[in-house]
Amino acid sequence: MNPQSAKRAIDHLTKRKVPIFLWGPPGIGKSSIVSQIAKEQGIECIDLRLSLLDPTDLRGIPFFNQDDNSAVWAPASFLPDGSKKKGILFLDELNTAAPMVQASAYQLILDRKIGEYTLPEDWAIVAAGNRESDRGVVFRMASPLANRFVHLEMEPNVEDWKIWAKSANIETSIIAFISYRPDALFAFNTNDDNKSFATPRTWEYVDEILKSKPDEDLLLTMISGAIGEELAASFLGFKEVESKLPNMDEILRGSVKQEVPQETSALHILCTSLTMRVDDESSSETLDNLLKYTLNLPGEFAVMIVQDLREREISLDYLKSWPLWIKNFNSLLH
């Protein structure tokens, strides 16, 4: 399922305290989605990387109780202690944890308690892990443990990612490049030995690299280290056409006199940049100027802009240029 569908499903199930296991390849944002859900629900989120724990870390350490001469388990300090009434306990990398750690987690998931510790009533459990086919070190999950979860499998989705990237102020050229080459969003190949490969996570690294403004001679090496050499060279070549773009502010003011770019890559960057400069608070004049400019674009790019604005629920049908736009491009809308 795509990330937005996965997020809706997890949001629904956590409110009902149904244990969930979220499967997916590395770097596609599994932990980010759980964190977003907790933030939007206004609840706590505790992220435990089970691959880093020993069995005693979850169960706690026994100590001698002098009052009644008994052994008592001291619960782990990182587990929810009830000070936050609601939350999500996120057990990340569950299937990369050693079998004994999984066995300890099994009791926590099954009974919502382990040793002397009981999970607070209004806390939900979400686990996540990579698939066995993703070339990571994983331990097969025991059937009784697997049967305690609702299993959801998430795949990267370009349209979902673009919506997120715009809200996160990811570099315009990155969003435009992914629009131009959707295959570049996720380029993980189990048969490839390269250490660097493109995922939504590593494109965030590229965004950080660009915003940090490193020395020019380091740029290719740094970006190659995030997404691989072939994609890094392709992306930087794509980015070079930014200098050939018309002035965005002049377009939105209606005063641009420059011709429309001819290169496909330049058109992708132009369309992405323009749509990111308007929102539902933009004036009618600004939106109409944008719509007028699209009349000069190749049809598929004019439609790209309008569809993006529609997805963001920005109304266009009251604008002066809308009837002419519909006359020119209505057959391309879908």
C-alpha cells in the first residue's frame, strides 16, 4: 500500500489499540509515519530499536526485595511509565532483533506486560521491519508472534512523496527531478552491491547537502555518497538548467517577457517551482497570471500545474483565463 493509505490504516488501528506490524524496504519512511501519527494525535511516541537491545533490557533486571525476601524485576526505564496517558510504543527493527529479544517482545505484545511491568492501558503498539527479500540481516519471526499483529506492507509512492516534500520545503530541484524521473525516488536493488542507493530517506540527505552549500568540487562526491554515482550525475546535470529558467516572480506578476524553456528538464523544474510559489491564500490576480502563462506551455506541463493546484484544493474555475485554458487543454485532463 502507498504511504498515505498506510498512514490512515495505522492511525485507525492505533486508536483501537490493535497491534500493527509495518513492513517495507529500507529508507521509505516507516518510522517517520508513526512519528507523524503520534504528533497529529497529540500523543507520546517512544521509539525502541530492538536490534540494539538484549533480552534483559526489555524484561528488566531482578533485584532482592528485603521487605518480603523475594526477587523483583526492575522494569526498563525507557518503557512508558504512565506519566503520559496516551501514546505509541514503536518497536522498530523487530525482525532484526535476536530471537531471545523477539521472545521478550512477544510477551509484551501478547499480554501487554513483561515481568513486573504492565503497558499503560491507552498505549498502542506498532512494530516495523524490513522484508526478508531486502538483503538485510533479519530473523524469521515466529508464527505465534506474527499472529499477534495486523500486517501492513508499505511501498514508496511518488505522488505521496511529492506532497510530503512540498510541505517539508524540500529543494525544488529535487522534487522536479523526481517528477521527471519517478524511478529515482527508490532505486534499491537487491542484486546490486553498491552501498549508496536512492530512497526517500537519502533524498532528504541530498536536500541537507544542497542547503549546506558545500564547496563545488565536493558536491558530486557528497551526493553520490547518498544516492549513488549514476543518479547523482544525472541529478546535477538536471539541476544545471535552473539558470535557464524565466523569473518566477515576473511570471506571477504577469510581466514576464521571456520565452518558455525548450528542455524537458527545465520545464519540470519551472512547473514545480511555480506551483510551490502559490497556495490557497494567493490572490486571484497571481493565480490568473500563472494560468495565463501556462497557455504558452506544452499541454502536458500546463496540465501538470493545474492538476497539482487541484490536488491542493486551490480553486481555478472563477479565474478570467479559465475558460480559455479549458478550451485549450480540457482533452488532456484526466
